[in-house]
Amino acid sequence: METLRAAGPLRIGDVTLLAIERVRIQSASGDAGYWISACKEVHAVVVSDANGVRALARDSSEIPLDALMKEVPGLSAILSEL
């Protein structure tokens, strides 16, 4: 299973940062037993400041915010509260 989710917003002065996390969970079973693995990493950061709201990928390139809102459940509701 792999999914994107929004972390809680972090406000620093007039700037709000919102991490978009990629969460991966893998599991399998076999003769030797059962294993599970989980990984969480930053996929993007949404920045809200005096210049507006924008999304940046890990490599600092800009991501279309509309596309990110389609991928991340509840992101549009979180952004409307910023």
C-alpha cells in the first residue's frame, strides 16, 4: 500500500509549511513467518505566505497545486483553513 497524506501545518511567523508525506506499507508471509515494513518520507512541501500558496517537490521544483490536491485526501480542506 502506498498513499500520500498531509501532515499538520507548521506556522512560523507569517509563513505556513505543510509537509506532504508518502507512506508505504509492505507485508508478506511465508514458511518462516510474517513481516511488515513501513516507510514515511517527505514527497512535497506546501508553502503559504504573502506570495500565495505553492507546492514544492523535494528537489525544489514547483508542483501544480491542483494536481497535488487530487492526490492528497483532505488537502483542499486544509488549505482552505490557512
